[in-house]
Amino acid sequence: MYQEKIYRTDVLNKMGHVFERFRFVIRSRSLSKEQMKTIDYHLSEIMKVLNEC
């Protein structure tokens, strides 16, 4: 499923896509409390990894 080699530009593109998709979704419909908690959890995990660098 995952590529053998991960490129920085690929990660940045994915992060940009996540941002745009989230912006679109919150403007077009509401997310459930559980969905927001899941998104918040995963973003917090990403921030932990970035803060360790």
C-alpha cells in the first residue's frame, strides 16, 4: 500500500489536500462530534511527530 520511498513534496501535497478537503466539507455540511474528534486526534498525532523533529 505504501511507497517504498516517501518524498517531502508528496507529504506536503497530501497535507494541502487534507486542508482543502476539510475546508470544503465544513462549508458544505456538518461533521458529527465523533468525526471531529477523530480528525482532531489524527492532527494531534501528526503535530507530535513534527514537534519531535
